[in-house]
Amino acid sequence: MEKNAAPKRSHRLVPKDNRNTVGENQVDNFKMRCEQVSVFYDNGATKAINSVSLDIGDNEVIAMIGPSGCGKSTFIRCLNRMNDTIEGCKVDGRIYLDGKNIYDKDVDVVPLRARVGMVFQKPNPFPKSIFDNVAYAPRIHGLVTNKSETEELVEKSLVRAGLWNEVKDRLNQPGTGLSGGQQQRLCIARTIAVNPEVILMDEPCSALDPIATAIIEELIEELRQEYSIAIVTHSMQQASRISQRTAYFHLGDLIEIGPTEQIFLNPLHQLTQDYITGRFG
Ligand SMILES: Nc1ncnc2c1ncn2[C@@H]1O[C@H](COP(=O)(O)OP(=O)(O)OP(=O)(O)O)[C@@H](O)[C@H]1O
Ligand SMILES: [Mg+2]
């Protein structure tokens, strides 16, 4: 056999001009189910997401990948109605959390965003102390009732986020005074302090060094035992290490979804193949 020959595929790839989603987009034990989700910006002038349907399973990490501008952040922001905060942005379709459509009129977004927490690409600590950054939401949601409970929860959350040792002697200093990577771990501690059921992460490690990244990846694996996690990443190595399923987006379409190993080793769609082999993106 010719040296370095590509592995033989057992199937024909779906051609580029066929943009319907390929792969299994639903799972039996789903925590969230998205049906025909479309997102428009500029009061409907631009369509950023085109009728995407997918499930997020219990106890799974689902990775969202695709070229810059394909709509990954837009899509993930739908899952806790973060797009509501963007003027001129409109979301169509249905997204169920435990069977309830989170876009129903009677849904209060404040408890929704505690149940479906979010970690952004750019760390955004509150202009408060390190301690209060973590304690703020648990206090608001009534998860702690006294000082010692609050201290215990703050310490536990910072330990889990891999930040405790670096900040335990400076908890009263402002969160904004930490390094970028430390701020990101603070934001993760803040998110997990309210015990969310689903955690959305939009390129959470892009500002972190390899050691901090490894801590976060271990944390993600630990969190998966109890929660569901959707993570946007530009690192295919990271997606392979931490996710069980992967969704590949291209120009607002969900092109392919399936078990992570299959997406990276034996994709069904030509566009997925082009992306993972570095032909564009
Ligand atoms: N607030 C906004 N107002 C108008 N258009 C927007 C807004 N946010 C995103 N878009 C547009 O929606 C499309 C998808 O953007 P999005 O940020 O979701 O992509 P992405 O896949 O997250 O990209 P990246 O990998 O660069 O983060 C782009 O064409 C972008 O210009
Ligand atoms: Mg993005």
C-alpha cells in the first residue's frame, strides 16, 4: 500500500451542495431538545442560524465546531435566551428544557439562566471582590443562608475551578485584578456555584495556558457526571478529548452531528471532511 495513503472510506461523502443535516441529531435521554431553531439579526435582515434541530443529552459533553462566523456563539446563546439581550435579534423554533419550551411566554429568564449557566470566551468578572463574584448568585437564588455556608460554597466552587490555591489569601481583592486565565476560572467558579443543570461554554479555554486548560478539561469531565455541557471550541484536539458528541456548523447550517470519534475519523459530509482536514476554517 502506498505510504501515507488516506484510510479507505466505507461510504460516499454527502456532497457540499447538500446542506441538510446528516447524522443522528436526537438522543434517547435528552436534557434539552432544539427543534427548527433559526436566528435572525438586524430585525430579520440577516439569518445567522438556519433551522437547526439537535438534542443535548444528559451527562454528555457536546462540542460545537465550525469555521469562524458559522453561528456557534449565536446558537449556544439561544440555549439560555442570552440572545434576548441583543437588540434586533429574533429566535424562531422551540427549545425544550426538561420538556418545557424555554421560549414560552411564562418562562422567567433569571431562574432559567441559573439552570442553564454560561461561560463566555472573554472572562467578564463583576466589579466586585473575588469572594463576592462567586457568592453573588447563590445569595440571590437563596442557596446559602449564612456566612459559613457562603464561605464553604465559595471555597468549594473555587477549588473545583482550579483557582483556590491562587486566590485563597486575596479573596477580598477585586476579581478584575486577576490575570485573564484566572478571571476565566473565576467565571467558571461563579457559574458552577449555583449548581446549574446545563453549562454552556463558548471557547472557555481560548485565553488559558495548557495547565489551566487541563484543569478546566478535567473539571468538564467531572461536571459531566451530573450535568450536560455544550462547548464551542476551535480546538479539534480539545473536542476529541472532552466530548462524546460533536456538531459541525457551516454558514448557519448544522451540517453534521454524531459521535465525536466518528465526526473526526469518518465524517459523512464533505464539508465536515474539508474542515477537519484543515482545507478551510
Ligand atoms: N450581535 C450581532 N449583531 C449582528 N450580527 C451578528 C451579531 N452577532 C453575530 N452576528 C453575525 O452572525 C453570524 C454568526 O456569528 P457568530 O458569532 O455566532 O459566529 P461564531 O461561529 O461564533 O464565530 P467565531 O468562531 O468567530 O466566534 C456572523 O455572520 C456574525 O456577523
Ligand atoms: Mg463565537
